Amino acid sequence: VYEETARAAAALVGAEMAMVGFTRPSCDDGTIDTVAVHCRGEKMPNFSYSLPGTPCGDVVGRQFRYYRDGVRQHYADPHLHQEQIEGYAAFPLVGSDGAALGLIATMSRSAIEHPRRIETVLRLLAERVVAEIERSGARKAQCDAEASYQAIFDAAEDPI
């Protein structure tokens, strides 16, 4: 689901790069771990990066962010400069409980047009990702509960 989301985001926004990334749940250290990266039509390896000083840092836990062009003028992020990124659009991933989960981000070496359409597209993709996260979490919780009950049953000395 995540890889397809990144691919669709790049195609629908008209950007060379798109990614889906999650915050680290165990700590609040301002790090994103990507789970899907799509760049120039190819799946790329996942990576981690620090949020401070990046446009993503202004998205996670906040709101949609859009730069038609000139994003490098606003952030000193060396990756933006190295890749010559001009256009940027991203949408936060927010759980049903309001928790900041991560983001979907798109980047381009040229201008990205139509901010309202892009916001709508990224919002829909973000909702799909959050639904998948929460469905997976519910499934894991159910499996954990079943395993716990089985362990209690197996540990009982007398048959019930």
C-alpha cells in the first residue's frame, strides 16, 4: 500500500519524487523513517532523516504545506539543494486519535502547479495510509490478545 501510495502521489502531483514516512513511535526525536520512496519512476531504498530545518518539519503534526517553486530559498536542507528541488507539497498523516504519524511528501525540480487539486489528492492518499496503519494496528492488537489468552490457557495447571 505504501509503495503504491508514493507512486500515485508522484504521478498525480506531477513530481519526480514522492515518499511516505512515519515518525518514530518510541521517541519524539524528530526523525522520519520512510516506508516508500518513489523517484523518477523507480522505487528507491528507504532512509531516515531528521525533521528540523526541512519543509517536512513544518508538515508533520501540523498541516498541508505547498511551495509552487523556490522551496530551497526557505530551507537550508542540503538534500533540497543537492537534488535541486524547487516545488514541494506534503500532507501530514494524523491518526484518528489526533496523533502525528508522519507524512506524504512530493518534490520536483520544477514548479508544481494547482495547489488545491494537490491538497485534495494528498489528503485522500493520507486518509488511505492512515486507514491502513490503523487496520494493521487493530489486527496486531487482536493477534497479541489471542496469543496472551492462549498463553494463559496453556499455563493453567488444571484443565478448564
